[in-house]
Amino acid sequence: MKLSKIFSPAILIIMLPAFSEVALEGARTQAQTAEKRVTVKAVNKLSIARPSQTIEIMAKDLTPLGEKDLNKIHVWDSAGKEMLSQSVDTDFDDYHLPDMIIFQADFAPNQTQTFTVTAGAKREYKKDDFRAYGRFVRERFDDFAWENDLIAHRTYGKGLITWKGEPLTSSAIDIWTKRTSKLVLNDWYMVDNYHVDLGEGMDNYSAGPTRGVGGSGLWANNQLFAPTNFVDSRVLTNGPIRVMFELVYEPFDVDGVKVSEVLRISLDAGSQLDHFQTSLTTQPANKDLALAVGIKKAKDQQKEFNAGHGWLAIWEPSEKNQGMQGLAAIVDPRAFDKQAEDTRNNLVVLKPAAGKTSYWAGFAWDRAGKITSAAAWKKYVDDFAQGVSAPIEVTVSN
């Protein structure tokens, strides 16, 4: 038929080179992208297994990739499988831009692992990727609540002070015991029946006016001084691996010294303990103060303190006859001063210092099935403390 002459060889000869140029250009782009990579070497220098270790890479170490948007950074294991990663804003700058990438890996004793980091399309998450989350809960009189796949917490905002139903003035760190790896915070608040275990866990801990688990204060003149409920909060990063936020407290008096506090709390997936970082401002300025980390006293507690590794571990009956629970606080052993107590709290007191202080605190519930004895809890806390003193050694090379 004459119509077939429209598709002449001449036309095909003209079109084929143009198509080839497009394909070649795409191949060149892919090759250039593949060349832009950095290698991360991570070394566990301890002779203990270390699951769910969070690796941190600062933005400055990723400049060879030529990508400033950290949400487009991807991490790959040695087998070429992409790993879950998260961009984190550590300084809460004006633009709230992330300045660090984190991801997690399990380490055998003394193991070295290598990872590859590249730039590409923006990372997309699914709901099931999230193993850490937190938020301000205005509907519950200004709680701030947070959780990971193992534990959950809340602490109290100023709205609770004046609530007619059950007012409470306290900066305690409360705990919610979980026996599911899924995130439950929103569901529990929605149903508003979290004092009953329906298969996922429950709130069976009464923090009240104590320090709860990891609440801090200042020790002066053989007395604990603590702030009241937080008055402001801000979220720095919110999963899927790490939740990190700050709480602001009104100035409070510490034996004649006016103290303002900002408390930064972070919780990573797979961890039984939170990281607490206090930032104190005093009037008069730069006044040295002794921080005290507290754990609520309870009947039939089994306590053990290890000054060399800087930890206090407690194993005790859970309230309402709901099994057993472990509680702990970890401090820098070089900063440790003494143990103390008041009528409500066991305290680990640090040497007087000005500015910022860092410590860890958290808990475990035997009915979650992960840590089911005092010995297992003590081992977990001691291994964790060793890990704090000897973090995974990370080097980044082009």
C-alpha cells in the first residue's frame, strides 16, 4: 500500500541518532551519580554485641556528594541494600534545616562494618518505617509524650497545674509500659483507656511529684530543687529512627540562685534508655551547680550502683501487680560525685558544673519479653554504659 512509504528509511536514519544521544546522556548521568559517594567505616571496639547502634554522619562529611538537601541522602550496606536513614536537625536553626544523617546497624563483638552513602531522589517513608515518635498533647492538659518500639513516656505541661479534675505540679518523667513494637501513643490517647492492659501494655506507673525515671533537679544544701511543669516545647526531629525535642521550664530558685532550664530529650529505636541533655542558665551567671538524676523510690526495690561505670540499676515490682520492671540512670563516671536521696527519690549527684550536662535514663518491663530478670537488666545497663563511654568509632572517606 502507498501509505507504507510514509515510514521511509530516510526518516529512520535521522531519528535513530537523536534517540541514541538521549540514552547516552542518561547513562552518563547515572555514571556520574554513581561516582559521587562516600564510604563510612564503623568499628565496635568493645567485646560485646551491640544491637541497634545509631550511626551519626554530619553534613560537612557529605560535601563530596554535592547535595545540600540531606533528605536526598541514601545509605547502603555492604551487600548493596538500602538502609533506613533519617535527617536530623541538631541546632534548631531559623530554617529548621537538618545537619546530620543517622542510620542504625547491629554489631557483633569487635566487629567492623562499612557503608556507602550517595545522593539521589528525596527519601520517602511509609508508616511502618517509624519506630520513634513524639508530640505535644494539648488535649491531655499539655502532656508531651514520646515512644519508640520498646518503651513510652510522658511528662507534664503547665495546663495540668490548674486542671480541676486531677491537678499536678511536677516535672517528673512518667513511663508507659509496652509489650508491642508498634507505636501506640496516638491510639492510647484517642481511646483514653491506657490504665488497662488490652494486650499492648498500659500506664501502670505513678510518677506524681517524684522525679519518675530520669527526671533531674539540682542538689544544694542537702536538698533537691526541681523545676515545675514545662511551659514550652519544640520538636527537632520526629522519626522514623529518632525522636528529639526540647522542653523549656520557667526559672526556679535553687538555694538563692535563679536557674532557667532547657531540657533536650532524645530516644532512638531499639533503646530502653533515653538521652537527656540539660542546659542551665543562672543568675548570677556561670554559677556551678550539682545536677541530681532521680528515680522514684518504691517498695521492695533491688538497687545496685556501679561507680566505675556510672550507673544505678533498680529492679522492682510493677505497680498494680503487673509484673516486674527495671529502672536505670547512667552518668559519666568522671562526673559522679555521690549517691543521695530524699523522701521520694533515689538520686545520683554529679560534681558541680555550669552549663550543659548529659545523662541517660530509662526502663524495661518483664512482660514485654525482652528483659525478664534483674540479672538481665543489670547486664543491659552495664553494656549500655560501656557503649556510652566507647561509642561506635565512625570514619568517613571519599
